[in-house]
Amino acid sequence: MKIWQEYTRFGRALFAAVLSVLLLFAAVPRSHADDRGRCQERIERAEARLGQAIHKHGEYSHQANDRRRDLNAERERCWREHHAWWNVHEQRWHNDRDWDRDHDYR
């Protein structure tokens, strides 16, 4: 009887360990997707603020350049966290750090 109790304790501990590992692996992809979603939202907000500043003050105004720097900072943050950044105009993620490749902002 004593041996059976030890096997039962061992079985419970093994079951708890396996269940913990499975739950850990199931939770990691979801949190990563949530982080990318928040990153996408931050870039979309920064892009909208830039559009408003351009509309109100002009494309190369001080305010637009400030919002452009904010947008690039958000893209940089996403790049550091996920090695990808969200392109609002193309509605897709980019895996290259090329958001300012063709732009000559002052």
C-alpha cells in the first residue's frame, strides 16, 4: 500500500509538471500576438497624428516633423521588440527595417 501511495504522489507531481509546461507553451504565442497588435495600434495612431498635422500645418511644418519623428520612434520600438513593423498604407507587416529608405525628411 505504501508503494502505491508513493506512485500516486509521483503521478500527481508529474501530471502537474506536464500540465504547467503545456499551459506555458499555449500562453506564449497569444501574448506575442497581443504585443504585435498593440504595436500595430501605436503605429496606426502615430500615422493618424502625422496625417492630422500635415493637414493642419503643412507637410514640412515643425508639427508634422515632430509627428514624423514620433511615428519613426514607434516603428523603431516595434522593430526592437518584434523585428517587424506595421505599414499602415499597405496593411501588412514588414520584416526589413526600411521605413525611411526612400524618404528625405528634414
